[in-house]
Amino acid sequence: MPREDDVVITGVGIVSSIGIGPEAYFQGLLEGRSGVRSLGDRTDGDASPAEGEPIDGLWIGAPVVDFEPKQYVRPRKALKVMCREIQMGFASAHLAIEHAGLSDSIPASDDGGLRPERLGTVYGGEIYFSPPHELTETIKQCMDDNGNVVTGRLGDAARREIMPLWMLKYLPNMPACQVGISINARGPNNSLVLGDVSGPAALLEAESYLQRGLADAVLVGATGTRISATRLNYRHDAPIPHLSDGKIEDASRPHDPQSSGVVGGEGAVSVVAETLSNAEQRGATVLAKVLATASRFVPTDAMRTGQRSAEIDPTPDRRATRAIQAAIESVLQRSNVAPESIGLVVSHAVGDRQVDSGEAQAVQAAGIDCPVVAVAASLGHLGAASGMAEIATGVLALAHQTVPPTRFQQVSEGVRLCQQPQPLESPYVLCLSHTTEGSAMAVLLGR
């Protein structure tokens, strides 16, 4: 039978370009740190500029340069069936478990603090692309003497050159699968592939599990990238940044009317969500309460026409604005919280002027006037992980009772980005996430 029980967040794990772990990440925000740099600095062996090539456009990004998966993945042999995004998701899950004080209860067991059938796993993801070099030899064997690819040879070449478990490295459902196996979670398990809102949608799913009595605790997360080699080959869905002036670390400029484009990044975020009664029973520290979650969809003009341009367009898409505003108004109504009570908005602005201005209009139309933090200024656009990063930021802001600053730049009228950390005066934080197709999610957190 369904039961009513508050849903709370007791742990956060994050792998980001400004810090690994919740405290390192939040300290990075407080210090105004930037993870944006030349992709020539990346340490994962993926696409990078040639020596002497100008660092501009696609070669600006926010890679995680200090991530060592062997520190987190057990057993280590599992690494061979995990792409980088899955490795980061796995690491973020175990960081969240540690932060929640659950390390002694994981893996779950019938005689431990968490029973396996009462522990769930749900993750947001996206298409994870194989690095081109993994298929180089396969493609070479498909070429004839004139250098043309003969597609009929692909099957035989692939059987010879590609390891049998190759596909498991890149399936979008593998973050939830690998995390679930490692923690012995035998409760609900699901994967959601919904673009930037994948993480918040995963939290909505977990909230349903907990409130319907299907689980006592759920590992919720998302992992993504916008700087893998294959993803860099397709950037016609967002303006590409250029350094006409300024420093490379300031290239990601959300809510800036002079922003030239969207800087890609990578990362993964997980949270431990559980019922309040379960958290109280085990003496856990509650970082934040999930007061309301709402999902809305109004197809944007780009979605309706099938034409998404990478050109700069400062005009808000009125349909996207409607979806964001509807999601905001839904969580306010369901939680009975007044717009003027919101103490912080964690923004999904990414440096796309059309997207950013649409969100700003929606927030103002909903009657909210409070400080805003735009984490993309430090992290770039994390793809499927971006919405989850915004939720984690909201949770940590509540836990520290602090509004983190946004790396300062020229800001659009009506958007209150802080230059320095300041006290969070209200117990309510609104986290937003949305896509260029018209999906929008709002998550209202409370202290």
C-alpha cells in the first residue's frame, strides 16, 4: 500500500572539474574556481588540439583532470566494461554513500543496516560514445585498395577486432546497473535518458519508489559529457564559444548577454535519497528535504520544426519559457511555498542566450526575486549530469546555509548572481533544469 513519508537527501557525491567529493566541489564554488581550460590539458587521452593549434571554439572545455577511476571502482576488472562516464558515475555513487554515513551498510545484506530488496538505484544518462581509436583497426580492415570503406566487411572485422563485451561499456543503462551490482541493491532499478533533465527525472522516479513504499533508500544520479571526441563532432545544437577577449577560464558565461556560446564539460553526481523515517532510524544527518518535484513539457519551436541552430539567438523561446514557468508554479503550489520565500535559485543557464533568457523570464514571471547561482560558469555544460549538479548544489547550499557565488561577468537585467558567498536566509532552494526540446523540471528543496 502507498504510504506518506517525507523524502530527504542524506548524501552527495560528485566528480567535477572543480573538485571531487561534496566538500571539495562546494569549496570550489565558494572560491569562484573555474574548471574551464584548454582540452589540451585533459588527462583521459581523448580528443585534444594539435601542438600549436589555437585554443578556441571546440578546444575550450571543462575536463576532470584529476580523476583516477582505480581509486573508486571495485573490483578493478570491472573497469574494462565501463566507459569514462560510467566510471565517474560509479565513483560519485560511492562518494555519496560515504557522505551519507552508509559505508558500513554497503553492500546491502539481510543482516545489515540496509536490506537488499529495500535499496534502489535510478540513474540519468545519455548516449555514451566510443572513442574513435577503439574502432580504428576495425575500419582499416574494411577498406579496399582504393581507400574506400566496404561496409560488407564490417561484421567479420568487428568480430576479430572488438572485444565481446565492448557494447556494455557504452549502454546508457549501465551506470544504474554497475552501481546496483556493487551495492547489492535488489530493489527498483531504472535508467532515464532525457537530456539535461535526466538527473532530476531520476530523482522524481526515486521519490515515487520511496513514497509508494517500494524502497527505504535509493541511489540517484546522472553522468554525462559534452567533450568526448564523438560528441565534439556534433555541436550544431548549441552555439560554440569563442575567445574574442578575456581569459579562457571565463569562457563559460551563463546569463551574460555577451556570451558567445556553450562550453562543454564532463562530470557525474549522485545523491542518497531516503525516507525521513529511515534516515531518523539510522541516525543520519538530513542535508535537505525534497518538498516538491515537477516535470513539464511544451515543445519548443526547434522541436516542432526539427531545426536547431548553433547561431546566437538572444530571443527567448516562448514555449520553453512556458514549460519552465509551469514547472516552477507547480512545485510552489504543491509545497504551499510563496514565491517570495525562495532564498536561492540554482539556474540551468549554460551560456546559450536564448536558453538563459527564457529561464530568466520564467523565474520573473513566477514572481521569484532572489539570488541565483549558475554552476555552468565553473563546470561548463555537463550534458545528462547537468541537472543533477544543480540539485547537488542546492542540497549543499542548504546544508552550509550559504549562497555560493557565480564567477562574475556582465549579467542580464533581473538576474541576481552573487560575486561573493553570502548567508542563505531562507530555508527554500529552487533547482531548475530544462532542454532545448521543451522539457523542464523544477525541484524545490527545504532545510
